Amino acid sequence: MNSQSYKPRIIVLLFIVIVLMILYTSYLFNLQVLNMLKYQNRARDVSMRLIPIPAQRGEIYDRNMDIPLVINVDSFAVNIIPGELDNNTLESTLDKLSDVLRVEYGELRKRIPSSYRKLYQPVELKSNVDLRTITYIAEHKNEFPGITWNSKPIRNYTCPGSITHVLGYVGNITVEEYQVLYNKGYTMNSQIGKSGVEKEYDSLLRGKDGKIIRTVDVKGRKIESGKMDDIPPTNGKTLVLTIDRHVQKLAEEALGERMGSVVVLKPATGEILALVSYPWFDPNVFYTEEAKDYYRKLALDPRHPFLNRTIQSAYAPASTFKIIMTTADIEEKDFPVDKTITCNGYIRLGDRIFKCHKKEGHGSLILHEALEQSCDVYFYTLGLEYLGIDTISDYARRFGYGNYTEIDLPGEIRGLVPTPSWKEEVYNSKWVGGDTVNTSIGQGYLNVTPIQMADMVALTVNKGVVYKPHVLKAVLDPVTGKIIQEIKPEVLITPSISRKTLDTVQEYMRGVVTDGTAKVVITTKAVEVAGKTGTGEVGLEDRWNAWFAANGPYGAPPEDQVVVLTMVEATNKWEWWAVRAANIIFQGLFAGETYDEAIDSLHWGWLRNKREVQ
């Protein structure tokens, strides 16, 4: 074969080489020129590691702003860098660490799943570690290879008690929470609000973590000569609440250790002065060694201490609902307010008998007398023969029942205003006259929350407007203390009810205290009170849910008044305590007295003796 036969092959080979060189040159040009910044950023990302610097969570104050309700306490988190340890060293290190941290070996091992085994990033093993423990680990550093620590403050609630349901608490983020919040700057080591204000305003309180940026090698190990930058954290905002801790304490002690709730609010703004729910819990225990057992105990407690009864429990409003019935009758003029209905102690409807709470009956009553004496027969008749369920349900909704109050706390429920269509849909059963009779005195299917009932009273005080109840008063800069945001009153509802009607209803409510069912208990001389009692049946022979919905000073401008709502559940021994508690709160609030001073002024010193015996 002569040399001429190789020529085509050489030309083809040369062509292929040239094409490959062009392609390779084009690829290099693409890498080094066209996409230079892109690959530079990738290389930088691979070689850089970020170490978070936790931000200080914002403090929380009550409206007095003299002492904080929630602060941060110095504490530490202990971490491990799994990639720096072989299997044997990892096991022995965790074994030693379990004794020092007082955590079972198995619990520590669970913190390092197989996917983390080659990770050269800190993995948190335990938070809330005290300085003494950190000092011991530092002094014996050679015994704990791969172990690091960092500052991680914990929350301290300075006034534990009933205010816990308002403040809430924080805890480690769960997997489920992280899946929802990962794109908002949260990490698997984040602390997050679990309830109350801590949860509602977590985005304001948490601040923004800082970070240390350092250069690492291909295995993620720190390069001592590499670049390091610090980005300082931004601390969380300071929150000022509408709560007055002195009023909160007064209401807490007035309720005592009785399952129930208290709401004290300013009707002219919707500001909550006190929000009490019993039983409560101590969130500070969640940051101790007893946390797991304590949480389990609370979760299994049949009294449900995690439940904020002011917004998360609904009950039959009982005779307090007669305020709405009275409003509907005056406004609609379906039955003359000066015309009597005779109460003989019961009415008969078909084959059923509906009794009045006064067995012998009240005799002949007009509307204001019926409200004062809380005559069931009068309101049975009014609802069944004159108003009807459609009007009753309409007015209940005008007062906000069956809808959210939109209070700035998580977990609120909306209660229930029943209608014939609702009953047919839920129970596949027709609405009957007995249902209207029960609803007319606040029983049956009707359910409301304490905060809704407080708003009901606020509507009568404000002459036709309800402001959204809220617990946040202002947001402050944590460094300068300057106001960043001040919460303004926000109208929730303005139902179509005349001012004249609501003036009359307030007058009738005052009569309940001066001449009616509350006369013997509301004895305070510090303020004139208007209100309505309620005694709700729950199927027990000797116990009832007790309500008192009230405001004072009666007749004063709305901005000078407060609404007090007390509710005591039937699980407690019957004492008709809701009215008594309200009497103490009004006395203490308007006389500037503590609980002990208030009961002395009311000549109820026997309550102190009873508490001392307990």
C-alpha cells in the first residue's frame, strides 16, 4: 500500500482533531468567559461554610413597661461535627457526653442520622446547657473530639401564672413546622413560638440570626488561613402588651383554683387588660431536666391546662343571652316592653314541660323586670311566640356570636349559632318549638366563647360598635426603645342596632345589679356596675356553669369603662362564684386594691381564711 492511500485517512483524522479542538476551545470559552461568574459563585459556595450566630429573641412587657414579662437567660448549646470522627471515636465520645449532659446515649445517637455521618457542620446535641457544664467540656477538650458549643439563650418568664396563656412559650422547631417555614429563614436548630404571643408574633420576636463565614477544604474542614467574615445578628423586636399585670394578678386570684376564665377589656379600644384561664402551667419548666415528664403530665391532665379557655372553649351562654333577646324585642317591637307575661313557674309545649328557675313562678312581669329576675318563662314565650328562631339567630350574629373576634392569639374557635337549616344539615332533623325555647334562654345548641361574650357587653357600652380585641399594644426597637408600630383600635362589627335601644339595654342591665339577681353579690361601692348573670345547665343535678357579664362605671363614657367577663365551669363545686369573682375584680380595679385589700373592703375576709386553710 503506497502513501497515497493514507492521505484520505490523515485528512479525516486531522479534521476530527480540528473539530475537537474547536469544541474544546468553545467549552473553555464558555466556562472561563461566558459563565465565569456562575462557576466562580459555585466554587465559592463549595468552599465556604456558614456558622449561625443566634439572635436574641425580643423581650415582652406589659402596658406599664416597668419590668419585663419575658427575658432571655444566657445558656449554651452543645454540638458535634460528625465528619471529624471515625465510628469508634464517635461512639466513645457520645458515651462520655451522655454522662456529662445527663442525656441517654440513645437520645444523643438519634441526633446523628446516617445522612449526617460525613457532615462537617455542627449538629446540635442539646440546648439549655449551663456554663458549668460547658466549662467542664472545655477543660477536658481532648476527651471530647468533634464537640463544639455556642451561645443559645433560653426564655425566662418572670411572672409565671395565668398570663402564661397570653405569653405562650417557645420550643425546638418540629419537622412538620420546618417543612412549612424553611423558606422563611428557619433551620432545624431554630427555636419557635408554640403558643400565645410567642407564636402569634414569632416573626417579630425571633430577629435575624447572624453568621460566621469561613473557608473550608474539599472535605469541609476549616482552613486556618482562609477568609472569615462575621455578620452580626439582628435582635428581635421588643413587644409591649395591652395586659396590665396588676389587673391580671387580681383577676387570677379572684378566680382562684377554679376551672374557668376571666376577660377584662377596654370596650372603647378592644385592649385586653387581663385574660385568665385556669388551670395554667409554668413554661419555665420546659427548659429544665424535668421538661419531658412535665409536658407529658400536662398533656394527659384531664383538665387540659394547655387550653386557653377564654378563646378556645365554647359553652352555652345561659341567661346572659337574655341581653340579646331583650335587644331584639326592643328593636323589632314584636312585643311591647310594657306589656306583661305571666310566669307560673313553667310552660307546656306539646308533651314537654319547660320550667323556670323559680319553681313557684315570678307572676306578671314586663321586659325590664324579666331581665332583672332572669325569668325563663318570659323569654320562652318571647322567643317562641313573638321573635322566632330566625330573628333570634340574626341578632345573635349581629352581636358577633358564631364568628371569630379575630383576637391576636392563635387557636380561637368561633362557637355556634344554630339555625333550622344547620340542624337539618347536621342532624337530619327538623327544628322544633322546643329548640326555640331552649335557644331563647341561651341553652340548647347555642355555644359562645368568653371573649365573644365580653364583646357582646362591649357593643352595648359602645352604643353599636365592637373593636377587635387585641393583646399587642406596641412594637419597639430593641436598641433605641423607639416605637416602631403602635396598634390602633380597629372596628370589628357595627351592627344595625339603634343607640336608643342599646341605652335601654344598659339601663336594664343596671337594674339586674340594683334590683335583680346580682343585687346580693355585687356589693362594691367603688363603682356602679351593670351586668347579667347566667347559670348554664350541663346535665348535673347540683352544679352549673356560672357566668357574669358586666361593665362599669355604668353611664360613664366608653373610654372610661371596662368590661369584666367571668366564667366558672360546672366541674367546680357550686358556689355561684362567677358573680363573686367579678365583684372582687371591680372593687380592686376601681379602688386600686390588691385581691387581699379588695376582699377586706368588701368584708369578705373569710375568703382569706379559706385560702390559708387550703
